[in-house]
Amino acid sequence: MKILAIETSTKKFSLAIADGKAVLRFRNFSEERVLSSALLPALQALLKLVGLTFADIEGIAVGLGPGSFTSLRVGLSTVKALAFTAHLPVVGVCSLDLIALNAPPNGRVRVLCDAKRDLVYTAVYEKKDATLRRISDNQLLPIAAAESLSSQDQILIGDGLALLAARGRKTGQKNQPLWITNKKLWLPQAKNIFALVFDRFAAKQVADSSLLVPLYLYPEDCQIKKG
């Protein structure tokens, strides 16, 4: 089954194409803003690299956030349009899961994703080889609260570590020892989606694309109001 993966929860969007669980090609893009004018040409170029057209795609997987409101809405609008036009099944995943998959195997992982306003999106996972199990709820927390919950037996990963580093400079605290320092691994990557969705496609545990919504953790009064 040929699956297209789209991840737009940050300003640096990511695309990948797989045949089953085998990743054919992926690309991570460093755009200042995720817009359909950049997303669609990038998708067409990636398909061309693997010798496919959109007519060959049999399903779409998409990161639902939490993350940038604007980027997620653009990404999901694109997915809905593509899925509706081609009558394709869609599976959505939490973008924090994709960041956790960037961490080394066999350990406890805490994802810290910058949510602005000195807040982070965070969740804790147990990772064993290629198996990932979330052991906490997704949370929106002040960076100070997330720091206090982080323990020495956890691997910390995500762009929220930049907030933690800034906080450490202000207080004179040293960086925690189990940080993932490679910033390329701080962001969700579309190539990680396939490990989470292939079995769901095979079991036809798919979503109605018209009903997919971004995963927002901010209180309702902080979210973008519908017109």
C-alpha cells in the first residue's frame, strides 16, 4: 500500500512516501510559513522523485499536532482536499508521537514542544526498539512545571529544550544530562508516521477526512475563533 505522509505542525513541514512500511523517500522543509503554495509543489516534486503520481497513492497519513495553529490548518485543509478528490482513506496521528520516535530506543522519553508564551506541549513515552507507548496524557504546561516533572531517567527531546536552555541561563542551572542535542531531531518527521499507521490502514481503522481536526491543547478562549 502506497501511503503519503504530511506533517505540518511546525513552520518546518515534512513529507514522506512509503510502500507499506518501507519509506521510499522523505524530505524535511525549512519554510518560514507552511502554505499550500509551498506544500503542493513540494509534494509533486517528491512524487516525481519516486516515479509516482498522486493517482498511485492509496492512503494519506497526517500529523494532527499539537503545534502551530496556522500550519496545522493549512496542512489539514490540503489533506482534506486531496482525500476528497481521490476518495482516499486518511489516518491522523499525534505529532508529539513523531518527535518521540526520533529518540534512541529502549528508554523513557519526554517530549517538550514549544507552545509559545513560555509554555510547552509535553507527553511521556516508553520506547522499546520500534515500539512506542504513551504513558501520560498530552499536556500544555509552563516550562517551569515541565522541568520539575522531568526526571533523570527520561530522555528529553523537542524544541522546547531551547526554552529550557534559556531558563537555565537565567537561573544558572546546568543542562539536564539526557538531552537530545541534535536540533534536527527536535521536530516531527513525516517518515516516522508509517510505523504508527500502516496497521491501522490494513485494519481499515481510518478516519472520515472531513471530520479531522487539529489537536489543540490551548483553552478554547485562546484558540482561533471560527468565523
